[in-house]
Amino acid sequence: AASVVDEDNLSLIDKIPAGDYQEFLSSYENKIMIAAAINKLPDDLKEIIELSYYHDLNQREIAEKLKLSQMQVSRRLKKAINKMYEIIKYKD
């Protein structure tokens, strides 16, 4: 009889094809780096980035939720992304 593999008992590493492991690791490290940069943002910028990045809201949805204009959201997103770039670029 053929053995059926119980996917629930496989670790995450077992589920990733060997060739994709390095790409997965790089992607995972990038997500950690991005999360660390988000945590260093001022609260108003952090909230906008979290709504965009983690909750996948568009600018109009963010504007409605935060009672801002879409232009304010656009400017804050740009400012937040620039700050994150600086945080990541100049990290120790």
C-alpha cells in the first residue's frame, strides 16, 4: 500500500522545495527587516504603513478609516517609506 504523507506533521522547511529555500530565507529576512523598520516609525506613520502593508488597504480606505484626505495619506505613505528606507539603509 502506498504511504500517504500527513502534511500536518511536516515542518515548514519540509514543505519548501530545496531550490526555493534560499529565496524563502531571503524573503523571510526581508520581512523581519521591514517589520523592524516599521516599529521605528513615529506612531502616525506606523499606523498608515501597517494599514497598507499588513491590512492591504488602499489609500482611499486608509483615508476613510483615519478621517484624512487621500492626499494626506499619500504624502504620509511616501514619508513613511522614505523613513523606512533610511532606517534600513543606515542600520547598524
